[in-house]
Amino acid sequence: MLILLATPVIAAVAFVQRILKAVAPSNVLITRVRRAGPSCRGGATLAVLALLLLMAFRVLTLAISTGAPGWLNLLVLVLAWDTIKFAVASCLEAFGYKRAAGGANPR
């Protein structure tokens, strides 16, 4: 019975994840850089973007600690996740790893 109730929820979550992976701006940018092939320029671009996101993350956490609305915590979580994602992608790009269908393969 529990499986019958959980199946539509799992299907909906998988559908939303697939949509977000296709249209989220950060995912689109990382996919575009990966398709271009490993390069220092792509890695540096992603690293600069990660630093900008880190600064925005810090500004928002300071604003929240001084009394900004609590709903900004959700934005802080999104910025933190994107910062981590761009930092990892920049490292992989700089060291020449390209994600293939079977996983990460060194070039």
C-alpha cells in the first residue's frame, strides 16, 4: 500500500528534477562549458563565478544576521549550493576532466 502511495510522488520528483536539470541557469552554463571541452579559460570563468556567488552568499548571511527577513535563508541555501557546484566544476575543468556518459574520464 505504501509503495502505491509513494510511486506517484517519486515520479513527480523525478520529473521536476529532469526539468530543473534542463532549464536551471547554473546547470545550462556548466553543461555548455563541459561541452566545449576542458580548458583553463572555462575553469577560470567558473572559478570567478564561484567567487562572485560566495561573496553574494556572505553578504546575504550578514544581512540575515543583522535582521533581514528569514525567507532569505532559502536564497542563501541556493547560493551555497551553486557556489559548491561551480567550484567543483571549475576544478574539474581546470584539471582536464570531461564528463562522459559512463562517468568522469581523464583526458
